[in-house]
Amino acid sequence: MKILFSMLKLLGVLVVTIGIATETNAQAPKSQEGIAASIKALSNDWSTAMLKGDASILERIWATDFIYVEPNGKRFNKVEGIAGMKNSTEKLTSAVAGSIDVRVYGGGTVAVDIGDYKEAGMDKDGKPFERLSRFTNVWVLKEGKWQCVSGHASSVPVK
């Protein structure tokens, strides 16, 4: 009887161990290359949102506690940023994120991307403009989705 009990106990431990290992592997984050591709795609989505004035994209990719610092030092949160985009009197004709490097931390749950963002268009008076900035964004995997929690941009002279 003791042998049967010991075998059942061992079998139970084995079943639990296999179950935990399977669940852990099923929830394991993508490879660093896969995460980098996801973050680059989200950065491109962000550019598309700005170009098209599509707040739904920003609603999806900016976390509730999102904070951004503009090149002039002004800060805004998610609500303020989306309102600012909706109320903008500028008309973008081009918005492109490029030269994006992604670093992954926290076992694949945090990513930082650094890249360039170039936009062109017309201001409220119809005067053309072109701007270049270098950005750093912090992304966190929340409930299975990547969301930006913080970002900063610095102006770069347009050549």
C-alpha cells in the first residue's frame, strides 16, 4: 500500500510539473526578433495614426497611464495627446518612423525602441513644414498586448 501511495504521489507531482511547464511555455514571450518586429510595427502604426488623424490607433497602443515629453519639454498624457491630435490645425502629408532599434528587457515583457520620426505637411496658414525628431519609447506587455507607457522626442535638424 505504501508503494502504491508513493507511486500515486509521484505521479501527481509529475502531472503538476508537466502542467506548469506547458502553461509557462504557452505564455512565454516571443523571441527578441519577434518582439522587435512587433514594436517596429506599432511604431509604424503610430505614424499612420498621426498621418491619418486616427485616434483609434492611439487608443489601442497608448497605455492608460501613457506620458510623453515633446521636444519643447511639454508633457502630455493619453487623453491630452489624443485631443491634441484631433484639434490640430496642421495637415500632415507624410509621417514615417524609421531607423528603429529595439531592446528587450524583463524576460520579454518590456521593450525600448529608439528611432527617427520624420513628418511633413502644411501648418494652419498653409505654409509647408518638415520636421525630424529622434524618439525613445518604453513599451510594456499588458494583458497580452504591447502598449506604450512613456516616450520622449528630441528635435533633429532637417538636412
